[in-house]
Amino acid sequence: MKYAKINNTDILASKLVLGTDAFGSSLSCDDSFVLMDAFFDAGGNILDTASVYADWLGGEKSASEKTIGKWLLKKGCRDKVIISTKGGHPDCNNMRIPRLSKEDIDHDLHNSLVNLKTDYIDIYWLHRDDESRSVEEIIDTLDVHVKSGKIRHIGASNWRYERILEANEYAKKSGKTPFIASQIQYSIAKLNEGSLINDMLGMSYGDAEYNKYSKDDLSMFSYSSVAKGFFNLVATGKMDRISDSAKNEYLNEHNLALAEKLNQLSQEKKTNISALMLALLTEDKKLNVFAQVGTRKISHLTEAFEFDKICLSEQEFDYIMN
């Protein structure tokens, strides 16, 4: 497994992050344990979850966090696992009402600690922004929890870069805790403009947003890192199996041409397309990327593990990315 320090921290994290949005809901508790065991045994050490996972299904609240909490208790490995969870998400039944008041953040953090059966969170993310609130108010609220030891570091999920920059400038001036990372939808694919919903943010390699991050020292935690399987299905001639959301986000001439190049290079490297995409993300010299993989199948996770065996020359990297 490849590892790297998360910028501006002492945390050495696996470059592969296990996404857990289905754990304990559409994926049973037992099957979730199997995936976490496999990830941990392969050297993976960071789990990404959220207080809201998977409340949209209408079942038990915070099913993912609770499942991880049970696994941590059974495994007895809390000190060896980096817990990344998120709070401050709007109610799933009314996405237009933000939840970033002090009371909302305090409530979600408390619940996450209880659900995860831990007394601290390694990286606590705000799941959405509320631009009607000042960054000063938000940073002040989070800083209290860092000083108390409940949070080690903070991150911003689906926040505009400019808001993160504004927050960190305030944190630096006031001696408060800054955001150390951004979490948005990012893969090597080109995203269709305006295709993301519910205020989710994304970027494409080399675009204006990417160029902002490449000049900063924020680490990048990417989700949808293998573009929802789009390139695998294109390369294997299974276009009819691509989900509507993946088509809406990724179906364009650039990505169809990219699929051909990925297919060619994956065959030359004797690896799979998903692993190749993860290697390209995590070997980027301009960004410190930690790539999230969310799956319900152990076979898909095993395929992803191959990313750390792939060595890419500068010419191969440029051939795909440029």
C-alpha cells in the first residue's frame, strides 16, 4: 500500500481511502465488516464516512458510522485507523436549509463520536458550506472542539476553494485551526459542466479549479475517483450498463477518447482500468491526492489494490492526463 503524510499534519495515511456510504444499509453489517477487514489487512488505514450516510434510504440514522463503530470495537484497532467523518449536512428531506450553526455542528459531532465509539475524530469535515455564515463563526466553532481534543484536524467537503482560502487566512491570523484538506468529486475524467446536483462540487484535471489547488498545500481527498465505473464499461463495450448519473457527468468526446487510451495502457501494464486511474491520481506531483474507493464488492476492492503496483513514467502520465 502506498502512503503519504497528509499535508500540515503528522498523519501518515494510505493513498487509498475506503468509502463507506453503503455500510450497514444497502450493504449488510457482516458484508461491511468483510470489506473493512480486507482493506485493513491490505494496509489501508483510513475510512471515510459521514453522519448522514445513508439517511436518504429512510432506515436507521447514521448507519455507516454505527457500523464502523461496531467494527472498531470488535477489531480493537482504533489507534491504527484514521477516522474521517463529516457533519453539517442539510436534512435529506430539505437540502435547501443549511445546517452549520454552532448548535448543528456540536450536535453532529457529538453523535458521530457516540456512533463511532471513539472520543476523537482524526479528520472532521463540514459536509456542505453555508455562505450566509461567516468563516470566522465556523472556524471559531470548530477550533473549540480541536482544543478540547475531540477533533485532530478539520476539512471542507464540497466547499468552494475561495471559501476555504478565506477561512484559512482567518485561522492563520487568529491562531485558530485551519482546514488541512478539501474533499470534492475528482477523477482523471472531464466532468460535464453543470452536471453535479445538491451543491456538490467537482473538478477535472488541469481545469481552473485544479490549478488553484495545485498552487496550495491543501491535500485533496477525491470521491468518485474511478468515475463511477464509466471507463471500465466503455472499454468493455457495456455502454448500456452505465448509470444515468455517470452518463450525465462523464459522457463526452474527451472521455470516450480517454477510455481508449486507458484501455491501451492498462493492457500494456497488465492491470485493470480502475487501478490505473487510481495510480494516475495518486502519483500526481502537483497535488497530494488521497483517492476514495466506495464499493459493495470485495472483487472491486481487490482490483483497486493493484494501484500500488503500477509504476508510471512521466511520458505515460502525460500521455493519459494531457
